[in-house]
Amino acid sequence: YQGSRDAQLYPMIKMAAFRVPWCWCLALQLLVSLAPSSAFIKAPISTAFRKASGPASCGVDLATPLSPLYTVARQPYGHGHRSQTAMVSGQGQCAESLRGLAPRAWDGAYLGLSGVVEDKDEMGDECKWMQGDVGKSHVTTYSDVLEAQKRLKGNVLVSDCALQQDLSKITGTSLYLKKEFQQYTGAFKERGARNVLEELLRQSKCGGVDVRTKGVVAASAGNHALGLTCHGAKMGIPVTVVMPLGAPMTKVNRCKAMGARVIQHGETFGEAKEYAMTCPELQGIPYIDPFNDPWVIAGAGTIGLEIIQQVPDVDAVIVPVGGAGLIAGLSMAIKTHRPDVLIIGAEPQNAASLTAALQNGHPSQVDVSYTVADGLSVPKIGQTSFEIAQKYVDDVVTVPEHLIPLAILRLVEMERAVVEGAGAVGLAALLPGGPLYGALQGKKVCTILTGGNIDTTTLGRIIERGLAADRRLLRFQLHVPDRPGTLGEVAKVIGSTGANIKDLYHERTWEQGPINMLTVVCSVEIGGAEHEQRLKEALLDHKYQLAWPE
């Protein structure tokens, strides 16, 4: 068959492909393989029959012609949870060995679920299958990212990506900030949320689960829940979110305000997810994974397309990593256009799940302790995300915890931007003391500020931590004689250097030294490392015994 030139053969091949005994199809494939070129068939039809055959495993005898009654039911949307059984109409046989009949993209044709080769152009717009299978076995492709970009147009903001001069000087790079905190819900998660809900609606029109009736459920530390809630409300889809007990209250309250049903359960994201997957009252509702869902990954990948357009000559992209969905989709999108661009993941030392997965060759459970970047506190990355990231990501670094508050402080002061811990990890990796400082000297670097949803009370504490890490807030001890006027003398020496006393108290009862001595604990505001040195020298000149922080 030579394409449209012999179009009269097309109906014959449609009939032969699935309505004659499989051995005849093998013979047909042999004839096709002998043709000089084949615009219609790029993969062996026999492959589908080999996957679908096997009377011993499924009991479906493909040695006889397939009747139109033998159609594979489309599976309800899901990834490794509920409603995973597909049926062969009239037979009730197992579906796994019929997965070979799932959609498979060839040049001009799709292998439809009914067992008939259908031309893409003859199918309704709402029911055209994207490349690959839908559900658990679907692997995100670049085509999915392009499709997601179309779906998101007009529904999700194309965020700014601008050069930041001050931070460029500090990091030694030409640093561009991709400002995903500008999204309506304050985080990039809107992209994947909107894309997966659009996909679910498309599937419902083609016989899948009616999500406008059933709704959807997700586990989330906050931003994924916000994205689903926001766009679920716009699209008429009920949303239930399970959030850890320690989730930021600003995120919990916003989800409730936008109409979501919020269940708080467990101390960690892993415990919240386990509850969402096993709770009896949530069974039968499609579960949307925040980072391992193929359509969520594709939605996140649209950030990569925008970066290539906004900074065409970018040398490296630094991506915060939690469950690895963002870095998976983004790296695929960028590397498809620019294979030379470095894609580097940055994750907190206290939650280094991608680092562990790459070291072990598979997603591995890690012990997660508290991190300011709570949105990245994921004990195990997704399998789908890992497989893509393993292929496209160049390197992953872990960021010391003390640098994350400092990065938040830098963004507040220099960019006038309030960014949550998870969104600041990429910048933290580039700051002095970070794992990437000096490694990208003079390069054009982009980092994604993934979100800005942070409690105001938490923000205050984080800023103080950042000031302490920057040596602009200092706490030290002095051992001084216990006599009238001593505290006044100490205060006068401190003030003479230009330092501002924030807090000062003294201790007698628990002092372990001589009875005539006391310990003074002092917190001061100073201008940085040079100012700190002047203060220390002034105190030493007055013969005070100091206990100075490292």
C-alpha cells in the first residue's frame, strides 16, 4: 500500500486488519514490509495481535474473526487505584492482554478501541485519542505538552520571565526569574490541574467517568489542591482534597473559600495520599496525582515552552523538585527544542527524593524531616516522573536548609516578591554557599519561582531566619561582672558601633561560673559581616568574655 495513490485499497486494509484470521494479517504485514515506503503503517500490525492474542492468558480466541461485539471498554480515568478493570463486551474477559488494542499513533491513522483502524480525520474532535493510552499506562509525550499549551491558552497566565540585575550580581550569572507565583492561585500547579480536568471532560464525552457528577479527589500539601479547586469551580467539577494537618492555613482556607471539600488527615503528604486512596467514601472518584499524572506532567511542561520563547538563548534552567512532575515535563519540552540546555533540579536536603531515586535507579522512599520548602516535602517521587526525569535531567543538587529563608529574604528585598519556600529553592542553590554558586559563572540561567502561598506568620519567622543567615540579626552571650551599671555599659558599647539591640536579658540563677559573674544574652540588628566584626572587636576591647556564634 503506497498511501493516497492507491486509496481504493484503504477499505480492504481496514477490513483485513481486524476481521480476518490473525495468520492472514501476518501475511499482509509481510507484503506491506516489502513495499518501498509506507506512509500508512509505521509499526507492525502483528504487534497488536501478538499483545492481544494468547487464549491461555485471556481466553479470547483471535484465530476467528473479531465481531463488532468484541469492543474494549474505555477505562475510567485513574492511575493505579480504583476502577481499573476493562471488559470485553459480552465476554467479561481480562483486559490487560488486550491493551495492545489501545490507541497507537501512526502517521495518518489511529488504532481505535473498537478493533477497527480509524482515520484520525474521520473521528469527532472531542473523541480523538492523543498519542498513547489513557490512564495508568499513558506516558507523557512532547505532543501532550503541545496539546496542553492549547488547552491552557486563555485559562492560565503566561507568567513573566525577566532578568533580575541585583540577583545576577550576587549569583555571578545572568539570572532570569520565571514568576509562576503570578498565577491566580499563586502557583504553577494550575497548569497541570486545568489540563487534567480538560482531559477528564474529554474522556467523559467519549464514554468515561462523568466527572461533573462524580467529581475528583486529590491529596496535596496545598498548591495542587488550590489549582484543582479553582479550575474545578470554573468547569463545574466538584473537588475533594485531602491535606496534611500541617498544611499552611492560607492554602486550606482558600480551598474552602473556592468551594472544595477539604479533609485534613495525617502528618505528611504520604499519609494524606494514603487516606485519599483508601478511604471507602472516596472510592469510585477519579484520583488526580499531583506529580505522577501524565496530563499534570504535560501541563507543567508548558512552562518549558514559555521559557524557550522568553529566553531563547538560555544556558541552564534550575527547577525546584518535590515529586518531580514539574522537572519531568519541563525538561522534556526544553530538551526537545534545545538539547544543549542544562536542566538542573534543586531539592531541600531534608527531602531529597529525586536524588535518592537517581542513586538507586528507581523511586525510593526517603525519610523526610521538616523543611521551609513544605511544598517539596515528598517522600517518594512518581514512577512516571522518574522515568522522564532520568532521561532528560542533567543533574540534581540538594540545598542546605538555612539558605532557603535567605533566598526568600533576597526576593522580598530585591524583587519585591513574596515567594514560598518551595519556590525559592532554585535561587537558594545559586546563592553564595549554595551547591551551584560559581558553577554557572557568566551563563544565562533561569529559575522558576513556583509559588507564593505562604502564611504571613510563617513569613515573619522566615524573614528573621533569613536575616540571621545573612548575619544581619545576631545573637551572642557575654560573661560580665554582676555589679550595678554593668548592663548599661554593655548597651553603651553595643550602641557605639551602630548596632541596634533587639533583645537583652541576663541570667544569674543558672550561671555555672563564679558567683560574682552573670551571663548576658543579647540579640542585635546589624548591617552584615563587616559590621559584625566591628561589634565583636569593640566588646573584646572592653575585656568581655564572649560566646560568639559560628
